[in-house]
Amino acid sequence: MGLELEKERSRGLNLIAIGRGTLMGAVASLTGTLLMAALFYFTSLSERTFPYIVSFVLFLSGMLGGSLAARSAGNRGLIHGLAAGTALFLLLWLAAVAVLPGPVTSGMLLKKFFLLASGGALGGFLGIALLP
């Protein structure tokens, strides 16, 4: 009976693990943004590199969140990582709309979604693949 319950639970999504991954991704995104701001303020980096660094920070934060979600879940890493990346996208988008209401361009929105979702999926894959 206990084994059947464990099998049934392992088939679904672990929402607590996805929440942990989303929170870790948000913290990584905030930390990366603050470090990036300090980097641009204290160095003579060109502002032309700004979009590339923002894209890197988004991808990396999605990857870290997806990795933590997959490790916490212990299975279905790609799905848990993708879910954490998508949840992180929704969280960051809602935070941006709350702080800076205004028109949204669909191209930039899709780019950010792709970066966070693909980073989360890759992180989920690596989180399971690198389990001890």
C-alpha cells in the first residue's frame, strides 16, 4: 500500500519543489540585477552590452531555479525545471507590471519567456543528471 502511494505521488508535479525553484530563481535574478547595476556604474562598460548581460542573467536565474526545483523533486527534471522557469517568468512579469505599468511589446516578452523557460528546462535536466 505504501509503495503504491509513493508511485502515485512521483507521477505528478511537486509544487513545493517548483515554488522553491521559483524563489531561488527570483533571488538569483535580483542578485544578478544588482551586481549588473554596480558593474555598469563602477566600470566603463558600454551600454550596448546591456541587453546581452540582462539576457545572460535571466537565463542563468532560470537555470538555477530549474536545477533546484528538479533536485528538490528528485524526478521529472525537465518538467519541474520548465515549470519553475515559467513560474519565474510570470512572477517577474507581474512584478514589472506592478512597478512600471505601461505598454508591453510582445517580442521582448517572448524573448524573456524563452530565456527563462529554456534556462529552467536545462537547469532541470542538469539538476537530475548531476544527482549523486
